Amino acid sequence: MGMSISFENAIQQTQDLLSQIEFLDAKTITQKFTELVSTENGARGFFVTYLTSDLSHREYPSLEVITALKTSPIFVNELLVKNLAMSTAMVIYHRSQGDKENAQGSEKVQEKTGQLIKQLLSPALGEKLQQLATSLNTGQGEYQAFLERWGYDNYQRQAIAEIIQPFLQ
């Protein structure tokens, strides 16, 4: 613990772990994922890799992953909210470009992120989703800078509002 890890290194470690997952015991898997998501770079690298990986639905999301993610709500909640918003916006962008393949890739990330949110939904995560909804509705608040930075248009904002709706209390 306490080891600082680079974003690139976290991606590599996640890839290695996912490729070995069937040969490791649950305790080892949970421990390794817990270590990864305990830092911001580690958590970012984990999500980039995990959400785009080709794990079968049977393996996704595993109890070990859910257990590990629960240990680091500060990084995990923020990244889940942003990944859901970004993948949703990218589905619309790729479709508008007639890019079916990338649209499907973004849909996969969107679906996986939604599944994780469903399993990890807590008051703290719910509050972050509510903050995103507020920024979408009012043009201000916690997530306004994020929305502006990516320059999402009205269609994208509408789609994000719709996808987070079921999770709002």
C-alpha cells in the first residue's frame, strides 16, 4: 500500500490481473484490485482497462471487483459518474459520425458502468449523480466545468440526463 502508481502502470497491472483472473483465488484478486483502486491513477487505469475489456457477462462484474471498489468510494464514485456521462455522450457522437463500431464500443462501456453503479449505489454515489443532474439542468454546480470541458451538446446532455434518471432518489 501507499505505493504511487502511474496511470500507464495501472493499465498494465489491470490487464495482467484480468488475464490471470481464472487462475487466482478470490482473496488475491480482491486484494490486488483493492490496491489498484486505492489511488487516483490506479483507479483511473483500472476503469479504462476494465470497462473496455472483453470479459464475458458471466465474469462481469465479479464479486471481487465490487468488494474492491467499495473500499475506495472517493475515487470510484467520481470516476463512475464521469465514465457514465462520457460513454453516453460518445455513443451519440459516434452514431452521428456513422461510426457503428466505435458507437458499439462506447455502448459497452456505458452498459458496464451502469451495472457497476447499480451494484455500488450508495448515498454518496447517489449524491454525485444528483450533482451531475443539477449541472445538466441548471448549467451550474459541481459538474459544470466537466460538461463544458468536453463541450457536450444538447442531445448529449439530454442522453446523460436520461441515463442517470433511474439512479436518482
